[in-house]
Amino acid sequence: MTELQIKPSSNIIKAEYDTEHKVLAITFKNDVIYDYFGVHQEVIDELLKAESTGKFFHTNIKNNYECKARR
């Protein structure tokens, strides 16, 4: 996984992406990590350009991809 350089967020502390498996890992402030499956590079590119990491996540990723908590 490669750590992504996201803009600061009130709820998200880290984002990592596995390009081979298209898995986006989001670490939240409560230290729970969620893996989102099938996230294409284009979505990652838009996340990195987004004015608000949290808004982009809630609009374009949350509830749009299968996910699983690691914890």
C-alpha cells in the first residue's frame, strides 16, 4: 500500500492505496481502518484533488464500494 497525500480532515487521518488490488484503506480518528474494494485510480486521483477529503469520501466512496473493517 502507498500512503496518499490527502488534505487534512476532521475524521480521516490517513489514506493508503493498493494499485494492484484497487483497495483504498482509510484510517479514521477512532483508529478503525476500513478497506474499500474496487476503487479505481481515477477515483483516487479525484480524492487527491478534492477541496475537502471528508466531503469527497462521503459523496463518492462511502456506501459506493464494498468495505470491511480491519479491526
